[in-house]
Amino acid sequence: MHAYTASRISLSPHSAQPSLPAAFGSETQQPISFFPAGSEIYAQGERAGALYQVEFGAVRIYRLLADGRRQISAFHLAGETFGFEADATHHFFAEAINATGVRTFRLAAGADMSHQLLPLALKGLTRAQEHLLVLGRQNAIERVAAFLVDLGERQGGLRQVELPMSRMDIGDYLGLTIETVSRVFTRLKDKGVIRLLNLRSIEIVKQDVLQAMGE
Amino acid sequence: MHAYTASRISLSPHSAQPSLPAAFGSETQQPISFFPAGSEIYAQGERAGALYQVEFGAVRIYRLLADGRRQISAFHLAGETFGFEADATHHFFAEAINATGVRTFRLAAGADMSHQLLPLALKGLTRAQEHLLVLGRQNAIERVAAFLVDLGERQGGLRQVELPMSRMDIGDYLGLTIETVSRVFTRLKDKGVIRLLNLRSIEIVKQDVLQAMGE
DNA sequence: CGTGGTGTTGATTACTTTCAAGATGTGTGG
DNA sequence: CCACACATCTTGAAAGTAATCAACACCACG
């Protein structure tokens, strides 16, 4: 059993000046915060009350078991939003994977954001439920295939896919160990389905085959 | 690999007259429908547009892989609500596990239910993400323990817990085979943690031990 | 150009699945 | 109300997949 120990960097992010209101108009302000790689955005148990939109970089949302086992429930890439909770408390941890810029939308106490939040929550719910199918019923190679296809689609469907996260992050997202993730990458490479350009980027050579494996 | 083949009962439910408006007031009507055991409430790909509240009985929400592998993402017991989707299409199947009464809230096209739906969606999201931790990082005995604790809490925290669903349903919810579920039940019984009163009800003898195993 | 962290590969172990058989339970018809 | 029959559940043995343990390679950084 491998255990995850968070490197407690948690530098306080230095904020830049607020930017354009964008999609959300009625909140108090939308400053951009910069988080260095590995730094904490919020922790389980902390008081919630803001939305976060990734400007650049990547974020992992995760939960820990008492003995340190970690499950990443979601990665959020540029443009994606996270941070909403069912009650006033964060139920998960959020960390910057790499140097990351995050736009913070602090929710005004009285303001009603239901209209904006509901679609995001429902999208997240659907994604989480689909991920349940992967973790509950797919084997290692199917999990990695589904992951790469998903990541590729979210990056615009190009052949080349960037992996902003480590093998450990991938493992903790897919419910696998880093060794298994590594072995599956090698197997996919040997089959000619993908090419490993470098540690953090792969090229999907046989999109159809990869797609078929992940479903 | 075991595969799930749905028994295509799908009797059209015979509706009773609408009941009290309850929590939702602005919809067109709230008839109660009766679904016999195993019948379909809605299917993946169908047009969505209603909320469902379980009056009695139990419902399973699931998804299938192409080869028949099934993942149940949630069970819904009396009082619980399900059926909302991110877009106009159902992404999952919903079936009555036993004879089940469901109150249907057809969402009027123009009506805005954001306020009522958002808390439900967020609750569901949190539950799904917590279930990801179970499927991704816990072993068989931990999964079953977490399941029994959860079910016990949802049934009022009594020592005796009713299992409205079969071993296959439990397996497909926990990402295990029916044999493994059965073996874990036996192990928990042998350890004196639970008692198997009959196939569909167990007694939690050592609540603290069971709780500790599932987290 | 070292050095620590990250990733890969190999050997072994452990857990869950698969395959198989038998037991138990439930529902139906006599 | 009992007996049979089918479905569900349990238990056992063997096989398979991923985890663990261990060593080495690679890469990025100072």
C-alpha cells in the first residue's frame, strides 16, 4: 500500500489585480492568484465560499484516507471551474499541480448564483459518475486509455496530449500504482497506439484503437 | 468478467392521482408511479426533464460498458431524489430494485428550479466523489464496510440494516463480484462485526469496528 | 557535472476474479 | 400447506491482474 504525503509548501499566493468580469458578473471581485507547483489552494475542512477558475496550469482535487492513500477525483485544466461545495465546508483538497493561475470568484453572502452554478455542478456530477464506471469496472489498460482520450478531448482533440501531472497523480486518479501506470504506457507504446514524446507529453497514434480500449 | 443483462420487464407504470406539492411547488403535477421490481424508470439516451422522488422501495442508477459490465453509481431509498441531468438527455439508467413508488416532478419548460436543484446536485456530487475514493483506493472488506455504514446511516442509524438489493447489485455498486461480496459478508460475520439475519438484512454488532474498517 | 526526485523495469506476492459445485431461499402450482 | 423448481447465494480451487518490493535509468535542477 502506497501512501501520499503532501509536501506542505502552501505559500500564500500573491494576487494580481482583478480582471474582466467574464461569465460571473455579480460577485465582489475576481482577482487572479498564482500558486506555485504543489501548493495548496484549499484544504478539506476549510470554510468554502468561492469559485475558482483555472487561468493557466492545472489543479488536482483529492481526498485522503487516514493512512495516506489518496484518490484524486478530478483534474482541472485551463478554463475549468471548481470549488463549489454542498455546504459551507470544503470536503476535498485542491492543489496546484504546476505553476497555476486561478481566478477567484468570492461568492457574496446574499447573492444567488444558482443559475451559474447548477450547470457546473451537474456537469461535475456526470463526470464523477462516469469516472465511477472507470474505477469500478475497467482494468488498468482501459483506465489509462479512457484517461488519455478524455485528456486529449479536453485539450482540443489534437494528436499530441500534454500530461501536466506526474505518474503518481495519474495513478491516484485512476486507482492504480505508479508502476502499473508506467507499465501500461509502455504496453501502449509497444502496441504502437501511442508514442511517448517525453515524460509529460504523448502522441496518440491510433486514436480509434485507444478510444475503443477505453469504453 | 461477468456481464449484466437487464431483464426487460419495463411495464408501463400505472399512475395514481397527484399528491401534495411537498418541497416542489411550481411544477405541473406530481403523480405517483408504481414500478414493479426490475422495471425501468428511464434509460440512457432518453430525453430527460423530470425529477423523481422515491416514495417507497429502492432505485438503482447505473451505466453499462459495451460488453455488459455494469457500474451502479447510486442507490436511492425512500425520500431521496434523482433524475436531474446536465443536459436534456439521460446519461444513466434508472431501475426499480423492488416494487417502488416514485413521485414524478415534471419540470415545466420555462420554470426555474435552480434553487431546489442546486443543493441536490451538489449533494450528489459530493457523494459520487466520496464513492470514487472507495472504488479507487479501498479493498473489498473496506468497500463493504463503508457501504454498510452508509446504508445504516441512511436508514436512521439503527443496528439492523435492510439490504433492498441483491448481492449482484452490491457488487456492481462496489466494483466487486458477487462472490467477493459474499465472502466479505462471511468474513465480517466470522469476525463478529455483523450478523446475517437473513439474505436481505444484517445486524451491525460492532458499529465502531465496521466504521473504522470503512475509512 | 553531480544529486535528488521521478520514472521504468523485473521478480515476487497478494488479492480478487473466474470457474465450478453445492446450499439456501423464494415463489408457484398441485 | 407442502413440494418442486428456479433463482440467488455461498463456498472451494485455480487463475489472473495489479500491488509490492527492489534495482536501475533518466531527467531536471543547482
